[in-house]
Amino acid sequence: MSVGSFDLPPQAPALPDSAWRRFCRWAIRLSGWRIVGELPNLPKLILIGAPHSSYWDGVWGLLMKSALGLDLGVMIKREVFNGPYGPIVRRLGLIPIDRSAATNVVDQMVARFASHEKMWLGITPEGTRKPVKQWKSGFLRIARASGVPIQPIFIDYPTKTFTAGPLVEATDDTDADMARIRAMFTGYRGKHRNV
């Protein structure tokens, strides 16, 4: 199902329609940002978005999620919850992550997938807005342990698009999976850099 018209697949975890959702649709249309491609009709999914080079990625991503009415849990550093934006980010379904306890994060997310009938989880595989040589492998470990597929979302500022790529299944070869997935993001440009 195409999501250009803000339609979600039937099995995707959805939020009820609201004035906030209608406002976000209006804001996204006004901004010129759009989502292209098709999201899968699945109850459980890990979405990875890159390149992540600016706070604006989160702003546009959260507006898009809200415009779609998608009940998407997004992992972000827990420090954001302690500042003035804490009450806002809690309402948006963001999941606080203690980056100093990375192995526990995988276990926490696997347990969340096991306890939910429907759950889509959003992760930035770079783990930061700064340029990195290696992506964090947590999303692959979560996908493998949960038996959940990965949906790449390509962020491209020149075209103002979030593009849904092909689904990926995690294998036992983390290095090969990482190389294959990261190569998919070639050619897309974040606000401040490529992947």
C-alpha cells in the first residue's frame, strides 16, 4: 500500500485519528516532505533511518510518523527525556535508551517485541548525528533475536523524501548483513552529509 496519501497497511500498529494527526498532515504537505515507496503489511517491524546528521531528521520523522498515524516506538538517548522536551517526547512514543548499557538495550527490545501483538520500532543505526565509520549492530541483533524483518528508510534532503526500501531479513552473518544494508543507503544525502 502506498503511503504517499498517509494510508497505513492494515496490520501496522496505528493510532486513532486526532487533531494532532491532521495538523501533522498539513505541516508535512506544507513543508514539501513526503514518503515514497510502500510500507509492508506486517504487525512487527524494525525501521532503520539514515543518514542521520541533524536534529531536523527527528523533527521531520516524528511529523511524518504522526501524520501517518503510525504507532512507532523510536529509540533515542535518554538525556532528551531529562530536558525541557521530556513531556513532549514521552507523548510521542519515544523510548529512552541508556547508551552505556548497549547489551541490555537489545534484551529490552527483544522482550518488548515478545510482549506486543503489534510493534514497529524505529532506530538510527549510526547511533549519533556525527559521522561514523561503523554503524551500531544493535538493530541486527534485535531483528535476529526477535525474528522481525528490517525496513530501511532512506532520508534524502535534496528531494525531501523518506523512501521505504526493500525488506531485509537478518542472518547469522552480522558483518555481511551490515555491509549489504549500508550499501543500500548509497546516494542518499542527509542535511549535513551522506552515510
